[in-house]
Amino acid sequence: MADNEREVLAYHLGGKVALNMPKPVNSVEDLCLAYTPGVAIPVKKIASEPETAFDYTAKGGVVAVVSDGTAILGLGDLGPSAAIPVMEGKAVLFKSFAGVDAWPVVLDHCREGGASTGPTDPQRIIDAVLAIAPMYGGINLEDIAAPACFEIEDRLAELLDIPVFHDDQWGTAVIVLSGVSNYAKLRNSEMKDLKIVINGAGAAGTRIREMLMEAGVVDVVMCDSKGVIYKGRSINKARHDAIAVETPYRTLSEVMRGADVFIGVSKGNCVEPEWVESMADYPAIFALANPEPEIRPEVVAQVFKDKPYVMATGRSDYPNQINNVLCFPFLFRGALDVRATKITTSMKLAAAEALAAATRRPAGSETRKLYPSEELEFGVNYIIPKPFDKDIFVDVSLAVAKAAVEDGVARVKNFDAAAYATQLHALRSAGF
């Protein structure tokens, strides 16, 4: 076993999450408060006033990270037990970056026919999440394969009165939108004037398209493994109807000619250098397949040499990493703090704009110390902030909370944005 494998397994030994008890049980009096007879008082209070569950339980600050293990990172369908390290990892990121408590919930026997293998049965996932939802202030869906993931998120968002967010769909989309909007500013373009090609029509690609169009982009062509998704294509499925376009082009190489932006959420090494070279002047390439991008940054650098371009990947060893940790902890922080009933489009757009704006100011000294070899100034190599930039905790959480209030989905009354910003700064300084 390689040394790095030993190190990783040692880090994971015993798991990465545990319960923390915020209340003492050091005396007979404490025991009476924590359990019977004292616990009967909040029980009766909640029974008569259900909304007080947010006050007298952990509900309002806890997120369930739910998966059936059908689409684990880039590894595929490996089942619920194999998904646990990833769900624990998400819980660690929730707590470390935003002070949000999260707990892994992996589901078995949620395939067709109640089996442990095979295609996901959306209704079984929906029923399971509905059953556990009373304990949680939000639901983060994770690593559930398409197309089931679309129905699951849509139905749960309708049925529950707490935020439901499929990070594989929306987290990547929010951050890509942030990067594309900053790219547009760098080259003095309007979003409506950009010609964009997306390769990959799964969970991430579909929602990236949706977010871009919400932000004003008009010209988006989607491709899958069979080529361009065009109207009338004989192999189109029902879910392709909304994203199919009228175009004479049939291949990825054809639609990349003259494109301003390429976004790949597909597979490694599927883009040829000459395709990138055929793009418009000053293009942006978001090659997000992991661990191997659609085209490597070194290859793109050889293509453009001294010409201006933007390159982003999903990897931490290159500039402009599109990393979902820039979104989901802060999105949920803002949503939970105003006790939002759902995640709206405006909340996602607010998160994207807050991330973009954070990048346009110089990174703080603490962040620079963590990235000594990078010049963290707004430009082609810095269109996305770094996860350890502590300012984005405040910026994104505040923007999301304000959007929730403006959309009328916040339970909190008389929201004071200035007071909330002060609270967030205090939390950040205290290190959660």
C-alpha cells in the first residue's frame, strides 16, 4: 500500500464525526433537566406549538446529509456503506467552514423492488427522508444518481417545509456561475452575449445551464456522450426536451468553434487541443471532470501561449478550483439562521454573486499565507475565492439569509441584516 493510502486510512480510522454534548449532565439536577421529569415540559410546549421545536431542540441547526451511494464522487455506484466516508466528509466541511452540525444518513434497500443494488427507486428515498425530516433543519442530498436525483429533490422540496438541496446539482452550478460572471467582467462582456457550451447533461450540467440562464445567459448548447442535444434528436429522452436547441451542429468539436465558454462536467481527456484553439478570443475553459479534467491546463497553456484565457478545474493543485465547499456550508448557514422553508433560486443567485464579489477584492493575509505561491488578486488565475478565505463565510451566509427574507421563505421575523452580519463576524472570530 502506498504511503499516502496509509495516511488517508489512518486519518479515517474510527470515522470523522461524533456527537458533541453542549449541555452538562454532572449532577442529579442536570439529569432531571436533560431527561425525565424535566424533558416533559419542552415536549408539551412543542406539541402545542410545533414551531418551538426550532427553539428547544437541535433541529434548527442540524442538516442531514443523505445518500444511497449510487453516484459516489467519480467512483460510481458503490452502495451506502461505501458512501459513509464521503457523507462524513461533508459533515466535517459543514462544521469546519460554517459551524453547521450535519450528520450522515445513508440509505439501503432504496433501489427498485427494495433491493440493495440496481437503479434508485425515487419514492423509497422520498419516503425515507420524509420519515426522518422532523429531526433536521435542512436536507443535503448527496451522490444520488441521475435521473432519480431530479425527481427526489423536486418532490422533497414540495413536501417539506425545510431547505432541500442536492449539492451535486446546485453546488457546482452556483460556483460555476460565480466564475463565469467574473470571467465576463474580466473581458468586459455581458452575460447575455456569451456563447456557452456544456459537455455533460447529468445532474451538474443540467443545473449549470439553468443557473446561467437565470443570470441572463441566452446561448447555451448542451452535449452528452452522443453529441449535441438538439431538437428532434431521435435518442432524446423526456428530460432532454427542456435543454435541446435548434442547431445544425452535431458534435462537441463543432459547437466549440467560436464559443466563449466551455464547461465540462463529463469525463477526462475528451477535449482535443484544436477544439480549444477554435474557440473565441479570450475564452474560458472550465474542465471540471475529476480526477482527470476534460483537457489538462498544461495542454491549454501550450495552445494559447501568451494569449489571454481563463482556465478552471475541479482540482486543488491548479488555480480556479471549482469546489462545492465554497457553496453548501454557507448556503445552509444563511438558510438555517433565518429558518428558511426552502432554498429559492434567488438564494442560489445571491450566493453566486457574493462569491464573485469576494473574488474581486484582494484576499486577506491569513488566506495568502495558506497559498504562498499564488497571487490572489482578481484576474485570469483568480476568478473564484479560496475555501479558507474566512470572509466568504460572512458574505455568502448574509446574502443567502437576506434573499430568503426577501423571497418570503424565512420564518424569522423582523430580520436585522446588520445585527446578523455582526453575529456572523463573531462566529467567524470564535472559530465556531
